[in-house]
Amino acid sequence: MNKLIILVFLFISISTFGQTYEEKIAEKSCECISEDSETDNLNDLLKKCIISSKIEIENNDPSEKENRQFTVEGIRKTFSNVSKLVIENCLAIRTKVSEQKKQEFYRLSDNQKANEYFEKGNQLRDKKQVELAIEQYEKAIKKDKEFVMAYDHLGVSYRMTNDLDNAIKTYKKSLEIFPEGDFSLLNIAAAYSMKKNESEAQKYYENLIDFYPENPEGYYGSGKTNLILGNNEIALRNALIAMILYDNQNSNKISDAETLLGFVNAKMKEENELEKFDQILKEYNVEFKK
């Protein structure tokens, strides 16, 4: 059940476009991309998955070969159209793009002195000497103003001292350098929630979902904020997606998503929306123990 639903999430156009030859190849290609953990080059991965998916679709259904123009131009056109579909609709490739950018930006500095300050800050923070850690992270950033990890650890330190305004400012600086930074996106959303600014928190959870659509944290956070904002159906769907993704990862945090689902149920019961609640649960093939 979970595998099926996850594949629907991975290829968001399946319900609308899942019947044509090219779209069948695109859907199968998305599955291939999601399951591949060895191919580093995204262009190579896309090409490999499209070719193997095309062969599989045609072998499984020989009728797909009928009335096809297997000329060089025809094959190029098919490949181009399928590539476009995959890039536009396959959430797995979006995740891989973000993960590749993370390798570029989420690393130690090329400036050795900046790294020394950074490591010293980590040691001090581990000892709960947070104010001193902040000084070290700030020194690291002065040495390397593009040091994403230093900004993120500085943001955490500000949050530990309950200085949420400076934490938010720091995370924003990190996101200016690395907009796809999942660490900063998640933490700035949490900081806004702590300030009771759920609308701003929701924006960053949505960004996290856009960049990392296979990460349950974005859906879980979005579920919480939407529940507070009164968007019960959106909260419910996000809670369910978070549950499914946590389950797929064998994560203990599935219990948090289940608790959130209970809160959504209570809210929708209070507002006479239980019929809609049950209807949406059926869509996701999830049972709720009342």
C-alpha cells in the first residue's frame, strides 16, 4: 500500500497523464530515478532511466510499438518529450537536484582558519557554552562569508539562547547562499512557529517540500501549521503523507505524525467534518483507530 502511494507522489501527473505512451515511460523513468543510488551525474541517470523504461514498456505491451515512427528523428522527439515530462513532474529528480547542490554548499570551508573557528564553536556548544560558541561561529563567518554550515550552527546557537530574531536573520543569510538548504528551511520554519507566526513558517515548510518532496519533515511541519491556521483538509493530507514517508523510512517519528493525525481528527470532529476526514483517509488507504 505505502509503496503504491509513494510512487503516486513521486510522479505528480500520474492521475492526469498516466495513459499515453510517453507518459508511461516518464512514470516508469521516475521510479527508476528514485531507486537509483549509484549514478551521480543527473544527465546520465535521466538518459539511462528513460532508455530502460522505454524498453520495459514496449516489452510488457507490444502494442505500444504499433504506429510508432522508429526513425532517428522520432526517437529523439520521444526522448525529448519524456525528458520534459520527467523534469516537470518527477519529484524524485527534484530531490536529487537538491541533494547534489547540498554536496556543493554543505561542507567545510576552503579557509582553514574558518574551519578552526567552526570546530571550536561546535566544541563549546556541546559543552553548553553557547554564548562563547556564537563568538566562534561569527569569527568563522568573517573568514568565509559563504560558509553555510557556520551560518546554520550560528542560527541553532541563537535559538538555544531563545534569540529567535537573530536565529531567523542568520538562517535567512544561509538561504541567500544556499536556497535549497533543508537544515535552514526546517529551522527557520520552526523559529517562526515558536514566534507564533504560522503563516511565515508555512512558507518555509512549502519550500522544503518543493526542494525535498521525499522528506517527511516538510509535510509534518506543514500539517501542524495548517491545522493551526484552520486549513484542516490540507493539514490532514500533509499528516498522511508524512506518516507514509516516515513509515517508508522506518522512522520512529511516524508516532509524531500519528499524534498529529489525532489532533486533526479532533479538530474536524469539532467542526463537523468527519465525513470529509473519512473520505480523505480512504484516498490514502489509511485506517484511523478512533
